[in-house]
Amino acid sequence: MKLIELKQATKTFEDGRKTIEALKPTDFAVEAGEFVSIIGPSGSGKSTLLTIIGGLQTPSSGQVLINNDKFSELEEKDRAKKRFEEIGFILQASNLIPFLTVKDQLKLVNKIWNSTFDLSQAKNLLGELKIDDLIDKYPSDLSGGEKQRAAIARALYHDPSVILADEPTASLDTDRAFEVVDILSRETKKKNKATIMVTHDERLTEYCDSVYVMKDGILSKKS
Amino acid sequence: MFLAWREIRYSKTRFALIIGVVVLISYLVFFLTGLAYGLAQENRTSIDKWEADGIFLAEESNTNINMSMFPKDLLEEVNADETASLGVVSSVIEPNRETDEDAKVNATFFGISAEEFIMPDIIDGDAFGEDRQVVADRSLRDEDGYEVGDELSLSGMDLTLELVGFTEDSKFNVAPVLYTNHSTYQEIRASGFGQREDEIISAIVVRQENGDIEAVEQTTDELALYDIDEFINNLPGYNAQVLTFGLMIGFLVLIAAMIIGIFIYVLTLQKSSMLGVMKAQGISSAYIGRSVVGQTFILAAFGVLTGLILTLGTGLILPNAVPYMNNFIFLITITGLLISVAVTGAFFSVKTVVNIDPLEAID
Ligand SMILES: Nc1ncnc2c1ncn2[C@@H]1O[C@H](COP(=O)(O)OP(=O)(O)OP(=O)(O)O)[C@@H](O)[C@H]1O
Ligand SMILES: [Mg+2]
């Protein structure tokens, strides 16, 4: 099943007199349980692609479908709602809220959904990421790798069907980076999610089912 | 509220400082209100005590009771449910015995008839009976050390009065009132003008059923009837005082709200990249906005209530001479006003939240 699908999606920016084609017409799909990575030089359009998939911006033309829904054609507000339900973002600088403990980062999701917080469920998830003993710590008390794992926990907690990670390992040393990618890969398989990871580090792509290369706005599959 | 509380708990010092500023400002506002109200009351408590509906003054007096003089006979020319004759004169009094301090006090004499309705209740000593006996406001006892039985002399007058009792809530034009009978009043008043044949009074105070002073009849054009509130508003200096304080308090409320609003705004700007991350995750502007408003409410409510408690506490330990007085309606109104105006200020920050672009969270 295709969880992510792009149909002839493009993105152009008007920059003064110049028009930048950050994303040339692209067809692209990610299946459930598939772990895809995108590599490519700086400024080639990787983040642009990811933010279009995540609905942070809309394509200039073409469509984005998430779970067979015309995501890119929704109203801003509905897109935010769907993003909250369907998509887990993991960013380079971790997306943790500084004044919440690891536990409260997760609890926030329950607060927004008006559901009850299940401590054992949270502990299970944190246990899988081996940070269950850090449950009452604030982000500032965590190491870079622990923060990134907490961010992954946050992204997985509300059980989204799609995970988008923009250079999730940029702030980590090689061992930690491999650990984080390993976790992402295992969670993708176990929970049947569609995961895209943008990275600069080609060595990390060995965990991925397929690798794409972005160059000057053109996405092509690496064989 | 979840986010609002957690953030306050995490950045305790920062929020404690903001609450501290709110406390100080609201303390100032409340305290000033108490003083303004107390001072306003000192102009009028003796009048409020009458529970009257209207007052007749001499036609040409222009609502100034000090300039109003007419023969007591005119009492027969007016017809209301209840009437009371009143003579007003200011003087300076001093007890005849040795006192520690300078006990000279500016006072106002009210010449009244003991059987009419403006006769005050006595809380200490006795009512005046014979000529040259007076009953005074308790502030003379509490603040100036006068006692029942004191002999009082009047500045520039060869006249000795006997203080026989005290009443309460009797201030006129910020000075204590001394009540006496009409003949003593004539003596005090006449000493400045020379003896006159007629008994002269300053005003006729009236009560009318349902406060309907339109129904009061008069058969003389030498007197003009005023509504009691109009009379109070025209007391010399009263209106200017109330307006001045009112404006000051109003501006302070606005300034307090702006300060809270600016604090919250700066905090929101500081957090904008974090809020961008939250929005990128799909947390709605409405949820974040509610938490900003909720946080402002918490800060304002904490600060204002602490300020209120401080004010009430200060009111208890203030010396009697300070004209501070609590009016719970004012205190509650100002509490509500401060909090709601602060929360309104927070809506500017909500606008910022709405405008934050979640794209900024990437890179
Ligand atoms: N809002 C924008 N306005 C104008 N140009 C933009 C905008 N966003 C991106 N671009 C341009 O689009 C191109 C692709 O940018 P993008 O951020 O996708 O690159 P990237 O592959 O993520 O690079 P990096 O590896 O450095 O993160 C760049 O040339 C960039 O300057
Ligand atoms: Mg990028």
C-alpha cells in the first residue's frame, strides 16, 4: 500500500527576477513498511521535498497524497490536523519542547487529543528506544543521542503512518548515528510505516530499502 | 493550560519576576484606589449619614453651602415627607486642657435640632442637651486625643463649648463635624457677623418617599432644591479630586495591562522557533494560542490577587490618620478589570503565534 505518493509535484520559488525550480516535476511513492533515504548535495531540494510531503508548504503544481488522501489540496487548518494525526517529524535540531520532561512531551499528545495518558504504553515505547530511565528528564539534561531518541519517541508516540526525518543524525557521532537509523529502520518494519530520511552520510543508507539521489531538483533512484 | 503550567514551572525565576512586577503594579492601583475612596468619603460621610434625598439651599448660593444663609422660618415654606434644618459653619477648635501635641483642629459645626432626622447616633458619651454642648466625630478622639468632658475653645472667639459625646462617620470637607443645637450654632456663626435677630440656617435637608424629590413642594423662591448627589458632586474640590484619582487609576490599569501584554509578547517572540516546531508537528495555532492566553491569565490572576492581599494587609496596619478605606465593589471591579485587560493584551501574542511559519522549523 502506498502511504506517500507524489504526482508530478513541483516547487518553484520566485526570488527577485529569477525563478528557482527547487523541485522539478516528480513522481515518487513510498509503501507501508518501506524505509527510504534521500541523499544529495546541499541546496539540491531535499528539504523542499520533505516539507511538501509533510504539508508545511504546498506544491506549485501536482499533488501529494498521504494514505490516498489529497493532502496537498486541504485547507491549511485541516492539513495541520492531518499532519498531527498522520505524520511524525524528526528534525535535525531535535523537535523537543525545552520545558517539558520526556514524559510530558508524550503526554502533550494526549492533552491535545483529550485522551488519557497511558504511562505503561509510554514506558514501552521509551524502553524500545532504551531511554525509559530518562522519562522525568528535561531535554537540556539529555545527551545529543538521547535527545534524538526522545524526538523519535515523540514522533512515533501518536502512531503516525508516515515518518519524515530531515538529517536526524546531523548532531551525532557515527556510533550514535547508526543506532538512531537502526531504530528508525526497526520501527518502520515493526509498525508498517512509510519512512523517509534525508541524510548527508551515505554510510547510513545501508539500513534503507531504497536510496534516492536529489540533484538540482531532480529525484532519481540510486541503483 | 498544560503547556502554560509546565512552562511556568520550568522557568520559575522568569515568571516569578513577571508576577512580581504585576504584584507591584496592582498593589499600587489597589492602594491608590483605597486612598482615593477614603479621601472622597471624608468629604461626604456626614452627608451620606443623613440618608437624605434632597437639600434646599439659598437660591443665590450656587450649591455652595458655605454661602447659603436664610431665616429658619422658611422651614414652613417647604413641604416634604421629612425635613431637617441645618446650620453649617467652619471654625478652629482646641481643648482647654494641657495636651501633648498641637491639638488645634479645623472643624465644621452642624447646628441641628435633636428631634430631626439628621441627629447622629451617639457611640460614646451623651447627646448634646444644654446650650454649648457638642457631639464630635470620633476621629477627634482617635486621631487628635480629644475626650468626653473636654472644654473646647474656638479660635478668635470668646466661647467655651463642652464636648459631651462622639459619633462616627461624620466628616465634611475632610474635616471632622461637631454637632450642636441651633442656639449654640447661632452664637458661633454670629461672632463673625454680629448678632442678628432672626435665627439663620444654611440648609434644609429633606427626605421624600422613593427619593422622588420632584414631589417636594415649596412656596418660596428664595430656596432652591438640589438632589443630594448633585449637592455632593458640587462640594468644593470633591469632583476634581474624584476625577483626578479616577484618571490616575484608569491609566494605571491600562499601563499594567500593557506591561503584562509586552512581557508575554516578548516571551512569545523568544519562543517563536520552538512554536514553529510545534506547528510543524501539527499542533494547531488555536491550541498554542489558548495556552498563551491561559498563561497570561495565570500570571495576571496570581499577581493581581497577591497585590490585593498586600493592599488589604496594608490597610489593616495603616495609622488612622491616613484616609484609606476599602470598598469591596471597587476592589473586585479593579481585580476583574486588571485581569481581563491583561488577557486582552495577550491576544496580540496570539496573532504572532498564528503568523509563525512552521517552515522555519526546518533547517
Ligand atoms: N522559501 C524559499 N525561497 C526561495 N528559495 C528557496 C526557499 N526555500 C528553498 N529555496 C531554495 O530551494 C533550493 C533547495 O533548497 P533545500 O532547502 O530544499 O535544499 P537542501 O537539499 O535541503 O539543502 P541542505 O542539504 O543544505 O539542507 C535552494 O536553492 C534554496 O535556496
Ligand atoms: Mg535541508
